[in-house]
Amino acid sequence: MLDKIAEINGAVNGVVWGIPGLVLLIGTGILMTLVTKVFQVSRLGHWWKKTIGSLFKKDVIGHSKEKGSISPFQALCTALAATVGTGNIAGVAAAICIGGAGAVFWMWVAAFFGMMTNYSENVLGMYFRRKNPKGEWSGGAMYYLKDGLGRKKGCKWIGTVLAVLFSIFTMLASFGIGSMGQVNKIVANVAVAFEVKSLSSIMVFGNVSLYNVIIGVVIMVLTALITLGGLKRIANVAEKIVPFMVVLFVAGSLVIIGINYNAIIPAFKAIFVNAFKPEAFVGGGIGGVIVAMTNGFKRGVFSNEAGLGSSVMVHSNSNVKEPVKQGMWGIFEVFADTMVVCTMTALVVLTSGGLAGGAFNVETGEIAAGLTDATLVGGAFNYVFQWGNIGQRFIAIAMFLFAFTTVLGWSHYGSKAWEYLFGAKTTYIFRIIHVCTIIFGAVLSSSLAWDISDTFNGLMMIPNLIGVVVLCPLVVKITKSYVDRKIKGKDLKPVLSYDPDIQAEAEANLDAE
């Protein structure tokens, strides 16, 4: 039975995360980049000023008094909490091991176009959001599929079906990649880096140690204390942990890269050269380029989630009124996740010990003895900090923070999908179920659960991207309205919401932003 499930899942996964799915994903990013006149470059100074450049402004970092809404910075941190996960460490290492150094270049390409996919998702999410019976903002792909795509001639039932499918896939993914998969990685890394033999030697059942169970229970309790308090509590925790964990990891990475400074330029050279002329171990020729490209694209998307429609569900809770304003935070989200964090991981792996040795040999593709793609980054840190296993312990702590905050972020995503299907008054049921799935992540040894949730995560992408492509003209209209008013200084009526009442209220409060 399990073999049959694995076979079916493998076939679906091959389509969703294979060439067809990746072409749809990157193609959408290219389309949105072109129709917005390469906004991520042409308006670089503007979106940079309105995101990272505005972090000391009270209206950006100050907590919102509006019920069910959070500040733009809290929305970013919660979105980054869900996206900056195991994919930024183990995922990048896996991409390099399979596709070589050139995979990093294609990861950057995916992120460049993914910036505008994420921007478009968030603009649509803000435009089609509405208040639920609790007075909280609700937004996401399910709403712009139903009320955006669904309002196109002859597309009502298509929009409704795609919205339901997206919500189902989101819930299932939140149990897998948003819970069990992340916890599984936490337990595996913590148990090795901080071994307690008196506990790890006691087997509770099968090959599961008492130590693993205890770690799982601790994570489950911590998650319950935070997620059962709703979005505001999740956002409050995220805005404190996420900046700290990103700065900590980047600082640690810079130390490693700095010590191996002689390998920095050769590492970048290897990334660019091998993107088009792969190493022999990848296969070389056209086939090698495709391997490097697909792995770079795939891991880039796993990392920043641009195109999945996931982070829209938290960005839509922002207290800003301008869709484009929150959309620009979506651009920064992808930049921070892939261009910064993933690049740091890649450079650590490629420079640690030099290109022809150390943790990973760029020329032969060989990993140092005793390491796997899952432990490669920890091994690279250990190559410099060997005393007391400091390097591996540092990565175990980073993995814990990255993966734990991902669990928190995905709890909100899943609850919003549940809300769409079953109503806002019953979301506490989902949160309880989500917390309970954590213990399974601590005890499961099979990769099947991860593979299945991987597929559901990818399946979210299909209905979401259909919605983004069809509603492409609306994104252009909203973007043009913002540019004309805020950058060119024209006196025009803003385009803020599909709902006349929300539009009128937003217009009245727009001057306060």
C-alpha cells in the first residue's frame, strides 16, 4: 500500500516539481516582470526605501491597534518565519550536491523573477481581502481565485473549484512541510549536535529514542503556547526571532567566508561558469545544464515560496491600505530569503576548506567523509570551528530557529485555508490538529510523509499561478495607479480594493499612512 502511494506521489511530484511546473513558475515570474516594466530593477530605489529603509518609522514597526491586523514589518517577519526554513540550509546544500555550484546561479535567477511573482500575489491578496466575522482581515489566493478569476466571463465555477483546491492543498502542506517535515529536521540535528546518551540510548518503540520524543514534546508545547494565541501572538514572536536568527546566521556565515577569503572569487567564478558548463559529476553538456537549472529553480522556490501563494495569507493582514506598498515587502521577502540567506549558505559550502577540498569538492562533487547533503553546512562550519563541535552545534541552533518559526508561520497559513472552507469560528480546531501533528514529525523515520507534503506544497502553486496570470492586467492597473500617484505626483483616484465599501474606507484613511 505504502509503495503504491509512493509511486503515485512520485508521478505527481514529477509533474508539479518537474519541467512543466517549473516552466509555469518561472514563466509567470518573467511575465509579471515584463508587464510591470521590470519593477524590481526600475523602481529599486523606491521599494528599497519603502521596505528596509523605513524600518525605523513608527507606522512600519509599531503594533497595529486595528483588530486582527499587524504592522507591515510583522507581516514580513511572519512571512519570513514561514519561508526561511530548512530549505535555506539543507535545501541549498542539496542543490549544490546534485546540480553543482551552477545551481546557485539558477537559484538567483528564480529569485529575481520570483520577486515579481511574490509582489503580484501580495498586491492581489491586498486588493481582494475582506473582514471575517471576527473582524479580522482575510486574504489569500483562494479569494482572488473566487472573486477575481471567478468574475471573468464563464469562469465562475473554475474560480470556485480552484479556490477550494488551493485551500485543501494549503492545509495538507501545513501538516507536512509546515509541521512534521520541519520538526523532523529539528530533532535530527539537535539529537546529533547535543547528544544525551542516557536518553538517546532508550528506545521507546522501533528506532525512536526517548530523547527524540522529549524534543518533540517540548516543540509541541512551545508551538501550542504561541499558535493557539492567534496571528498577533505569532507575529509578536516572529518579529523578535526572525531578525535575530537571520542576523545570527549571516554573521556566522560571514566569519566562515572571511576566514576562507581566498576562495571567495573562485567560488563566484565556479557559480557563473558551472551554470552553463557544469562539472563532470553533474553530467556536463546540455543534460548537465538542465540538472543544474532545475535544481537551482526547485530549491530556490522551496526556499522563498514565491509562486506558491502562501505568504499572501499573512501579508493580507497588514494594516496598510495600499496593495503596492505591501507588494514591495513581498519583493524584499524574496530578496532577503534567497539573495542573502541562501547565498550565505552556498558560499559557506563552496569556500570552506577551499574549492578542491574541505567539506565539499567543487571540482569532483565529493562530500567529505561522514557528511551528507543534510549535514553538509554543519560540516562546513565544523571545518573552521572544530573545537567542541561548535560549528555543527551552531547550525543545529540555526536549524531549530529556522524550522520552528516555519511551523509558526504555516500554522497561520493552514488556519486561513481552514477558515475559507469551514468558517472563522472553527479555526481553533485546525490549530489544535496542527499542534498534534508535531509529535509525528519527531518520531517518523520514513521520508514518505515529507515527499507527500512536498507534493501538496507544489500543488498549491498551480491554481495560484493560474489566478496570477489571468489577473495580470489588474496587477498592472494597480501598479500604474500607485506609480502615477506616489512617484509621478499625479492627482488620481487610488485603486485599493474590489469592494466599494473597503475602497471608500481605505481612501479615507490613506492620508494617515
